Amino acid sequence: MNLSSFLLDYPGTPETPVAHWPQGSVTLGELTGRAQALARRLGPVDRAPVACVVDSGPLALTAMFATWLADGVYIPVNARLTDAEVDQQLAAVAPAAVITSGLQADRVRPGPRRLVQDGDGWSVTEAEQPWRGEEFGEHVALVMRTSGTTGASKPVVLEHEGVRKGIDTVIEKLRGAGKQTTGRPMPNLMPSSLALWAGIWNTLFAVRLGAEVVLLDPFDPAEYAAMVKRFEIRSTILAPPMMTMLCDDPRVTDLRPLRYVRSVTAPLSPAQARRFHTRFGVGVMNSYGQTELGGEVVGWTAADLRAYGSTKLGAVGRPHAGVRIRILNDAGAEVEPGAVGEIWIKSPFASSEGELPADRVVDGYLRTGDLGRLDPEGFLWIEGRVSDMINRGGLKVVPYEVEEVLRDHPDVADASVAGMPDERLGEVPVAWVRPASGRTPASEELRAFARGRLAGYKVPVAVHFVDDFPRTEIGKVLKRELVARLAAADSEGTDPA
């Protein structure tokens, strides 16, 4: 199994459109020809790593399939990283070749073989000396890096067959087992960078399905709405911050004919889901996965949405076929149904290549680091991160619970809660709030609001106001940065905002 087969087996003629982006499009014949031409330039690389500095979807699409056609292992490197970060990631993998656009070529240090996009062709700079790096196993497709929200990012090895199996499982679940489909699938609107696993996975999903893929990166709310209308998109994916941007943008008055949105990349709170649903009348289907699990492992279906409507808005869905979930307490014991604990997942889509730390995998179950609960109907609800849990004098505070209460206040657009050191109690909860447009809430008013809905020890000791939160590119709030800013401001006696 090689994922290049997704392209080679794509249904259609050479004139069949495959991918679109704001500045252009490509047919099946054009994309296949470009990928094959680049693969010939690469030459057989025999499981060696091939890096691509990704600054556009079209470049990444060609580079990804070309690498697999040349029997290489694909390594995406995000062009939005700093020069130092790009250099660190390339040095860590020691690629046999690096693919870049002309704009990014000077960011790659001399050494490896370099292939630079030059219009419709390629200019090649040969390696300064023969490649002597390390080959991967014959089943390895690509190496991704984790988002690094709680520390340094880590490489995750993914195999061709695991990725294929995970995508096919989701396709079968969404279609319904044994259901026959007629006609060409609807285009898949992809508002995420192809340097990220969410972007790669959903693009491969579209190609596997035989659907056109519409690449939209960077994300712009008005352009997104225009693409929905142009391609008559009825269902698509969105990250939670994108839903917030669409709700806040006065240029976006409706998203017709959109009917369903699948939330990806970061936790979507019930408050965010309700706001988006109310604003646009679009059904919200959440999902959950991690790169280490091979992608999405929990999700909604249209049948779930019809059966439960808005009663479970915010739940990430139910496990896909073959996925097993356990909810464990601090002692490693199963919690009672409905109780919150750490989520452990066994996924048939995870790679067998590479080893995770021993304390993260037990009996095939991955310790996700996320807190959650399973309800009686088998829906999984995410309640935050284990590392975010606040220990206030021995009493545990789950930040996600406090954030949801603050989001219910009419003057609050979004909220984030984290623990700050305290000499007497060890830690205390502190909140950061982004006010709703045109609103100016007071700190004490929000604390009183929270006090009416939470136990006293869960109420934030302080509320700080921000224009927005520092986030990773996939939308996760960098709480450690909020904490660091506040600590620095306290030491300097300045305003942390």
C-alpha cells in the first residue's frame, strides 16, 4: 500500500478537475503529470526522507504525491515557522532532498539536494555530498510533528496502511455501511495549511473519495463564504477559531447552502457550537483525534445529528469502528460512567513505526493527555487537558468548566483559564477574557457571575481582558504564553494585556 495510489486511482479523465484555490485550479492529468515529473527529478529515494517547506497548497499537493511516487517519506515543514525553527526541523530529519518554492529557497541551508519550483518546472541544486542519513521502514508514509501546545513538538511516524484505513473507516461511517452512492461527491473545502496533519488528512480524504478539493489557506471569512457559495458546499470542516471569526465578521451574512460543519484541530466548546449554529443555522458535528492516533478516531455522523439535534452540541462524537476508549482516574482505575478522567484510546490507525514514551502507551492504549467523559449514549465530551488541571490547595479545578461558564455571559466572546502560582494554595485559577464586540464587562461582574454558577474554589481570583489569545496555527490556545505574560507583567508592574 502506497498513498500515491489515491491519486493514480482517482476516478475521471485527464480533464477532470481535482483541486482549486483562489488563484487557480488543476486537473487530474495536470496534477498527475506534475507529480510524476517531480518524482523523476527526485529519482528513486528508497524510503529516504524528503522535506517540503510548505507555503502553498498547490506546491504541497504536488510534492506529497511526488515523494510517494519516488518511494520516499514525506516531511512537511511549515513555512510560517521562523528561520531558526525551519532550520531545526530540517536538521532533525536530515532529508535527502528539500522541495521549496522560489520564495522559500534561501531559507534552506546549503547541503541537501534542493528542488526549487520555477514556474511550471524545477531548478535543481545537487547535494554538497552524498546523503548518509537514516532510512525509514518500508511502510512509512510521512512524519508529522505534534502541535507543541504543552512543550516542544515531537515527531510522529505514520504509515501508508494506517492512514488509508483511518480514512476509509471515516468514509464508511459517513456514508453508512453498505450504502451505495451515485454521482460525483461534493467538493471538499479545506481551510487549513497542508503543512498540518488536519490539512493533509482532509485533502487525502477528498482524493480518496474522488472529490475535488478546494484549498483555502490562509483563512479569510469572506473568501470562505464565497467559496461555499461558488462550489455549492453543503458540508465542510472548520477549526473553532474559524467559526468564531465567521460569527464576528460583518461581511459574512449567511453561509448558504452549507448544512453541516465538522469541527477539527482543537476542542470546540458547547458555547461556541451554539453560537455558530444560532448565527448561521448550520449543524455542527464535532470530532476528535491526535496525530499519534493516526488522525480522527471519534466523530459525529449526519444520522447522529438527526437523532440528537442540538441536545449534544459540544460532544466530539462516538468512536469510529475498531476504536476503544477508556476513562481513567489519577490512580489508573476506570471511572464511573459520566465521570471525568483522562482519556486513553486504542486506535487501529496508529503507526507501529517509532516508539512513544513508555508511560504514554499501556496495553496498546495511548494516554492522550486530555480529560473527558463518556455519556450513556457513548458520546465523548472533552473537558480540557490533564496538564491544565489546577490544584488549588488540594481541590481540583478543571479550566474548561470555568471557561464554559464565562462564555455564557452575554459580554464575553471567549475565555481561557489557567493556574497561576500561589504561595499559600499552590495554584489559583486566573481568567483571560475576550469581550464581545462593543461590550466592556467588568472583572468583578464576571467573577460574581461565575460565583453564582460554580463552587467558590473554582471562581477565578482575577480576570484579565485581551483582544485575542495566542494560539498555535491549528487554533489551540497557548495557555503557557498567557501565564508567562502575566508573570512577566507582575514582576515589572505592567499591564499584562
